[in-house]
Amino acid sequence: MDSPASHGGNNTIRAAIMAVVMAVFAGYLLLWVMAPTNLYKQTWLPVLRAKTASTYFGTNQGATYLVFTFPVLFIAVLGCVYVHLGKKSKDNHTKRENVDHRLAIWKRPMIIKGLGIVSRIELAFFLMFIALLIWNFVTYLRNSFANITAKSAAKSGEKVWEAKLDTAALRLGLVGNIALTFLFFPVTRGSSVLPLFGLTSEASVKYHIWLGHIVMTLFTAHGLCYIIFWAVTHELSVILKWENTGVSNVAGELSLVAGLFLWATTFPRIRRKMFELFFYTHHLYILFVFFFVLHVGISYASIMLPGFFLFMIDRYLRFLQSRRGVRLLSARVLPCETVELNFAKSKGLSYTPTSIMFVNIPSISKLQWHPFTISSNSNMECDKLSVIIKSEGSWSSKLHHLLSSPSPVDRLDVSIEGPYGPSSTDFLRHDLVIMVSGGSGVTPFISIIRELIHTSETLKSKTLEILLISAFKNSTDLTMLDLILPISGAPSKLSNLGLQIEAYVTTEKQPTTQEKKAIRTIWFKPNPSDAPITPILGENGWLWLGAIISSSFIIYLIFIGILTRYYIFPIDHNTNKIYSSSSRAVLHILILCIGIVIAATAAFLLNKSKNATQIQNMEGATPQASPNSQYYNADRELESLPHESLSQSINVHYGERPDLKRFLFERKESSVGVLVCGPRKLRHEVANICSSGLAANLHFESISFSW
């Protein structure tokens, strides 16, 4: 066990890292503010290019790497060290408590049409980002329009307004690239950048959505303005022009078309009704980015390179992890058309409450991956990981049908990606935690409750009060509450946790008289090739990720430097007017991918040899054949105990909905954490109550969940 001194040392190092990160990030943002100014273009940039020009990276590439690429990758590597040290520290909630109280008013939720539930901090940063885009666009136009006169326009055979339209179209594309630069950070699931700002990929998806709409709005306007310009100047033929050097119009048009197809399926109404269409068309991002790079050239595309580079590393690591089947131990089929899948995992794999895992079952769909909230707790269940899947869409309905049939399958091939989740949780900073859920929204709260049970058992004292308010449509859904306690856990552990559950069955007036269906357990036969779920890069995964980021980019720089010096430079001589811009861009993309494959594969294989632990052959280890099995004992003898131990804590209300205002406003504790998970209407209702200002002790948090 680490000593308090080592924890203090870790916290000191983390504070120093955060200070460096904030300084570098502030400088990076300053560059974006200065980029459209004449000072940057006429003074700073020429000096940078003069000092970084070489036969290895050309005249422009070196400056772009130094100013826009290196700072972000440096932050990402520092983030890996920061998160790694955070895993070693166990007493992080004290500082957060003070910060949270000081920033409580800024964390209050607001409901903004088009944005959903956002905190005042999120809204402030969103408005600042919009201000940055407006500043860039206005400054670009002001400086460019100052040089457009009737005389200068006439030299090009244009009118003044036509010349200004040409300039405005170009500037819309430049501003769109700013939003594109940040687009991929929120969807990098194993990101080391997001934890530096207290974010997770799952909770940051909304930022990706906002940025995506901004990117496509600006790029669409960019394309339309150019089409109008070419039409009024009788130059529509340039639409089909692919220049050997410089900007390629055809590549830009192909990129825009791919983006428009992708964008059209992202709107909520289409995404909800035709999720599979949304899922498959989203892969058009590959064509979108590829043709974007060919359109603008690799030098300018390097501005948005860092975010996409980190995304590609994450995507390749996920690919490596998904190639191997994982050991599925059992499934529990609930009467409410819900299944719980239980996987074997290595003891070295740890994750935090509310973490998610992506699941693929080839027998249902070889291409579809679906995220599900992990309901188990890595501290209480060191060798098992569970997810709960509610039968809602076509994929989950097929899975439920597969497992609930009279003759269910005895083996199921499964691949996974993850887990992904917050680097830490700090529920203990509150005196009371109120959890509000609707339907299967109770799933992430199961993992939180289990974590708090473990904490109370570790501290050997009562930790905090928990009030769980759950609304269900039917009484059969109440069986989901039976999953709160792990089947291998002792019910006595609830004694140190003040847990009260208020369950509401909204569509039934009274308890049903029908005989309650029992939870059905299915055991799967083992496959020798399946393995427990292990951390893809081992227990020191964050340090390995930092090494992959660094080494893959260094490999890229070495290879591209050699290629440029001994192949491209003898042809082009740094003029950028002879060697094909598209060919140069393709070579850069190819070598970048090679660098990622070499570094990530090496790290993966080194850790795979360490984590290669096979599950013991459990062939025939079903309850009937092996009554001494630990899993048999857990299921057959303890399965009824969770319900029995929880029954004293549960109040069931029929034919009514919870009075959330009463539950929230009557609590007088100094700090009340309010977590909500469920339908949009429920989340907005709780957010409105917490943002009303009538109770300063309410601290709202919307929990993302997947099922």
C-alpha cells in the first residue's frame, strides 16, 4: 500500500503538471486568437517559417508542427502521466469539495433550447468558443476587405462584391477548420486530454454534436458561397478542377458530400428512428477527413491533425482489443425483458462507477457495437464484470429473444471495447446523494451504490445517506432493483450504508396478483480461445498510452523527414509548385498510420504477453453438473438474498409519479448531490428544480447511461 507521503508527492506532481498544461493550453488558445491578425500573418508567421524551414519538412510544415501540433500532443502526454498518478492517489475528494462549493453557482444546470441541459460553466465556454469563431471571421474579413478595391477587383475581371464573396467563402472555410480541430477530442474514448478538464468521452458527446453542427454549417456555407461565386463569374467549370499543387476543388466537394450525408442522419428525429442508418453513415467521417486533407494540403491540415491523430490511436487500440473474444460466464434473464451479462475479468482491471463498455455479438451483427453501462463494481467483484441490457431496439431485442427462448444457446461469442469511464468519482463529498431514475436509467446507479457499499465496508463506518427514486412503467421492472447487490456479496454490508429506495410503478394501480416470474440464469460453455477482460495496455496503461503517442509521432517525423529529404525535395526543391500536393498528403497519411500501427501494436503485444491468463476450462460447470462451483453457490444460494435484504429499504408506490419537488426541497443537509438518469423529460424536470435557486444545497449532475 502506498504511504501518505507518496500520495502527497503524487498530488504535488499532479499540481505541477496541471500548471504546465494550463500554461501551454493558454498559449495554444492565444495563437487561435492571434491567427487572423496582421501581426501574426505578417510578423510572427514569416519568422517562424524562416527558422523552421528545412529540406526535411519543407518551408511551411515545420512551423505548423511547432505551433499547432506539438502543444496538443505535449498536453496529451502530460495528461497520461497526470491520470496515472491520479490512480495512485486515494484521497482526492477533499480538494474537490472546496472547489465545488466555490463554483457551485457556476455548476447549476440550465436548459437551453438546442443545447439541452448545460451548466453555466459549459454555457460560458460555449459562448467563448462562438466568440472565438466570430472574432476570427470578422478579423479575417476586415483585413481582407481592406485590400479589395474597384481597381484590384477589376484586375481579376471581378466586381468588388464578387471579390468580397470570394474572400468571405475562403474565410468561412478557415473558421470551420477551427471547429474541426476540436471535433474529435470528445469522441476519443481513451482520451488523456479530457480527464485534465474533469471530462469523460461519454459525457462529452454533446460537445462533439455541437462542434459537428458548427463544422458542417460553416463548411456548407463555404461550399455554397464558392458555387455562387463561380456561377456569377461564369467559372463553373472549376468545380471539376483538381490542381496538381495547391487547393483541389474536387477533393473539397467529395469531402463536403460525405459530410452532408453524415450530417443528415445526426438530427435527433432521424437518429432515434433509424439508428442503424445513423451508425453506418457515421463511418463516412473517414472519407470526409481523407478528402479534406487532399483538399487543403497536408501543411494546413496539420492544424487539425492532433485531435484526429489521438482519435486514430484510440481507434486502433480499440480494434486490437476487439479482435479477441472474451469469456462470457453467464446471463441472467429478468422478467422485464432485461438481461445481465456476466464476463470474466482479470483482477488487474479496475474501473469507476458509471463506466461503459462497448459490446459486439457477431451472431446478431458483425458490424454493430453498442455501449452499455457497467453495473458491477471492480472492488467488490474482482474477477467478474457485468452489464445490464434492456430490450429496446432491434439489436437488444434479438439478444433477449436469443437468451429467453425455451432452448437458449449454450455459448455466445462476444467481443468488447473498454471499459471507459471517469478517472475518479467523488460522491463522498456530499452528506446525501439523491438518485433519480426512469426505467432502465437505474443501471448506472447500481454501480454507484455498490461502490459506496465497498467504501463503507472499507472505512468500517457509515459513509453517507442515499435516496434512490426510481420510476417504472410496470411492476415487472421492479426486478431490476434485485440487481443492486452483487449475487456474491453479503447483505450485511448494507448496514453501514443509509440506503432508502422509493420505487414508483406508474401504469398499475395496485400490486399484480400474478405469480412473480423468477430470474433465470443461463450458463455458457467455455471456449479455450476466450480470455478474461484485461486492460488493453496493462495496469500502467496510461503510461503506455503516453509512450505510444510520443513514439508513433516520432516515427512519423523520422519517416516523413527522410522521405521529404531524399525523395520529394530533389523533385520540388521546397517550391511547393512541382510535386503533387495530393500525393504528398497521401504519403503523410500513410506514414502517420504506419507510425501508429508500429507503436500501438508493439505496446499491445508486450502487455498481451503479461496479461495472457486463460480461464480454467469450465466445460460442464453448470449448476446441475457442478454444485460445488463458486458461481453455482453464488447464484443458487444467494440469488434470493439481495431482494430479501433490500425489502426493508424499499417502498413501492403504485399508480403515481414521484413528487420530485417535495423530495428535493425538504432535504436540509448542507450538501445534497442530485444525480439523474433517464428520459429527457425527467432530466429536464430535475434540472429545473435544482436550477430554481430555491435550495442552494442541491448539486445537480446528469448521468449518461447506455443500455
